[in-house]
Amino acid sequence: MALAMLGIPRRYSHFVFGALQAGLTCLIAAGIASLPVTAAGPFLRHWAAAWLISWAAMLPVVLLAAPAIRALSVALTRDEPRVRSKP
């Protein structure tokens, strides 16, 4: 597989998964947060509303994207040869 040429050992796939998941999450959340604010209100009220909307939007994305991101993180990593210890 062409993506596996990065050569990241498979034992680090959870870090690759986390980086991909964080990137996707931040991309969508930043888009939602960047929408023009139509009604200026107190900061905490605006922040809480933006967080709730972002979370509601991200939950199905995370649940649906996680299998694809997991597969991509496996494609970006490689199995390491097993090291046998002498008895």
C-alpha cells in the first residue's frame, strides 16, 4: 500500500489516529465557530452555544468517521518485525 511508505511503526498507530481525528474535529469545529456571529451576547453564553452546536455536529462525524480514520492510520503505519528473545 502506497501510504504505508511513511514507515511509522504500527505500535504508534494510536498517535496517528489521534492526529487524524483531532485534525478532522478541529477542521469542522473551526468552521462552525467561524460562522458570522449575528447576535452579540455575553461571551460565556456565546461560547456555550458554539460548543453545544459544535459538539452536536461532531458527534455523528466522529462516530461515522472513526472506522475510516482507523483504517487510514493502519495504512499509514507498518508492522514491525518481531524480535525473538533467546531462552
